[in-house]
Amino acid sequence: MQVVLREVHDSDLPVFFRQMNDPESMRMAAFTVEDPTDRDAFDALWKRIRSSDDIARTVLADGDVVGNAAVYGEPGEREVTYWVDRAYWGRGVATAALRELLTEVPERPLYARAAADNEASLRVLQKCGFRVSVTARGFANARGEEIDEVVLTLEG
């Protein structure tokens, strides 16, 4: 399977919105927007992302839109994030997409966060060189409760 990143197109946004509303994906991600069904808030978020200095990319697998990956935040505190359609989980798509994103963004350190029980995401991040730097607790909108969170760091 060929995984590539490209600029986000307007036509990608309905796909991202559908993916973000998958209940199983939401539970795994845990730290999501408060109301994923609010299309106006979703559109406003992506308008802000696309007009900022953040780096957002669409993830394609064999030409199909299967998710997104981004680097956002203030210099010195920038974080990576990614979302891959559940139909593509376990096929190396997230790892390939993150590796490609990291070649586009040479600045270090970079940070990432994941629910402590999201073993798949933690594996993706560790395969790409991120190392656990701290554990914490945070409110997970998708689960409606405070849960354990892992913060990882990718050093230069």
C-alpha cells in the first residue's frame, strides 16, 4: 500500500468529519473535541488550521483519503497529531504517514499525546522515534471522564 501526504483540499473535509464521528475511533483517540457532531465548529477549526502556520496534511493510501496528520502549536512546544480511518488500522498507514510528516517538519523537539491505553497509537509514535517523557491525567471528551495520558517527545 502506498501512503503519501498532500495538502488538505476542501473535498477532504467531509471525509475527516465522518471519520471523526466514528464511535470506536473516538473512544481510542479519547482526547477529542467536545462535540464532534457540531459541523460548524468542525468547519471553523479546519478554517483556522488551514490559515495558520500549522502544517496539516491529508493522508492518502493508494490514492484514497484515509485520514490526516498535522503539526501544530507554538515553536518549542509543537505537537503532532494524526487520525486514520478505522478501516485502515493495523496496516502501517499511521506509521508511514507520521514518518513522512516528520521529514517535512525538521524542527525538534516535537511532542505527542495519547491515551495511556491506546497501545496502537503509542506503538506508532515509538516506531517513529518518540519516547515517553511524562504521564498525566486529563479529561477525555470522548469518554466523558478523566483518564491517564502519556506525553511523548521526539528529540533532535
